[in-house]
Amino acid sequence: MTEALRSTVDSKARGPIAAGGRARDWRKAMSDNVAYALLAYTALQIFVTVHAIKEVGASILPYLALVVLVAGIIPACRWFEKRWRDLSDDEAGDPALRGAFRRDQIMLWVLAIGLPFLLTGIFKGIAAI
């Protein structure tokens, strides 16, 4: 087996080891997750807010929901990224951090996907009163 193929097979078996034999960098992985989560969040927020504006009418509440969501998600995403960005080079490749990374990853995606629906629902409820 060639060296390149062996490292690819080994990387798939070990999980947090990247191709080329280097440990997975949790800092870069979280930064990538934050970037993709923000893209998904933005797309969902636009879709949900536009839908709410059509349902509610010319109310200011959907726009307020948009401002609150943007103001809320950016600090949360920065917190996730900062937590992982501040790791040393040795810690960044530590496979023991896989569980903590997965927990933060799940929390990030729950926020990115759930928050647009939750807050828009709250603002729609307020508008209905």
C-alpha cells in the first residue's frame, strides 16, 4: 500500500486525524462550523422573516425580530469560536477534545437553526395580541 493511501485509510479509521497524518485542528474545524452556521442562519432568517412579514403585514415586529436575531447570534458565534481559537497548538490537535468539540458543534447548530424560528414565532405571537 502506498504511503498516501495508508495515511488516507489510517485517517478514516482514527477519526480526528486529518489526511497527511496530522491531527485535526479543532480551532479550524470550529471556525468552519461557525462560518457555515452563520450562512445557514442567515438564509433561514431571511426566509422566516420574509414569510412572517407576508403573514403579519406591515408591522415593524418582523424587522425588530431580524435586528434582535442578528444582534444575538453574532456574540454567540464569537463565543464558540473564541473558546476554540485560544487553544495552544498542542491542544488544537488533542483527540481528547472530540467530545467537547461535538457538544459545542451541536449547540452552535441548534442555535443557528432554531433561533430564527423561535424568535420569529415569539414576535408573531406578540403581533397577534
